[in-house]
Amino acid sequence: MTQALAGFNGNGLVLATDGRATRFDAAGRPEFFNVEKLFPLGKNFAILSGGAGVSVPLSLALRGQIARHRGLLELEDIVEFSLPFLSQGYARHLQEHGPEPEGFRRIYFILAGYSPNLPPPGYQLFLLGSEENELPLRLIPVSNSVVMPRNLGMEMRLFKALTENAPLPELLHLSREFLTKMAQTKEEVGPPFYFATITLNGFEEVE
């Protein structure tokens, strides 16, 4: 189960996630492996997925579709396109493979980006998700930060840092600390960790 977070202030937007995924063998025993879950969507946008393992191929399929649709220039347009596209893809997966195992029936996508056409600071976050294999995916209200799965302590720390307009390196350090702590306490969370920023210069992966 992915641990992810994202947030923005006047300095830019940060995204962070662990890289561990879970699958089950024929006997139903969990097996862990590494997978990338954070991808750019063009120059100024990104998608971060979690929950059910099909979220990663759905993200990649969405990225391919967006690259072919030259009219998707704002994040709101991408979200409007993404909701039915991801819902239909998830529905096909469930129809073919049946419900996910108990405890793995959540799927979500964080869409993030920057647009000079928005009021300052110009950054946006959207959360699309489903609990218990519900369809279609729904748009879940968020402000300038999101932590999935929710973690009240980290939500408060991130809110405080964003409110104080912390620089991006500080936000990235906070994110790394949190992911490291989660990896020590939850076997389904683990390295490698992935980080990225979105600023006026666009999307950038962070080592």
C-alpha cells in the first residue's frame, strides 16, 4: 500500500512516494517488489498513484493519452479527462480479475501542476479515488496538501511547514523523514523513495 504526499506553497509544489508494491502468490501470500509510481504529465503536471497495483499501468496509459491530446493544457482539463478514463480502466480491471484482496481495495491518483493562468501561486492539487472497488472514481476535495493514506501527525506537520512558506528543500527533507519512518513501521511501505518538484520551470525529479 503506497504512502504518498504532496503539497504546495509560494515556493513550489513537492510530491513524494515510496516505491514498494504488493502482489499475492497462488497461495495468497504477499510478495513485495519495487515500482515507480510518480510520473510527469508534460512539462508542468504530474500524477502520483497508489492503492491497487493497477494504478501504475493506468497512470502510464493516461500519460500516453494526454500526450496525444494537445488540447489538455490546464490541470482542470486533465482532471476532467482523467476521471472517466481511469474509472473505465479500473472497471475493466475489476471485470477481468475480480475484486482486490481485502485491505487492498483502495485506489487513488494525485494530480498536481502549475499554470501561469491561475491566481498566484499558480499550483493545484486534485485527488481522485475509490474505496472498496467503488466505481466510478470520485473527485475528493483537498486544499494545498494531501497525505495518502491519511496520517494526522504528518498532515499537521506539512500544513505548518506550508503555512510558514518553507522552502522546497525543507519540504523534501520533511517528506523523506516521514517516508523513512513509515518504512520502519509498515512492511508494505519501503524504498526506493521518489521525489519531484513542480515550479515555474516545470516538473523536475529529485534524487
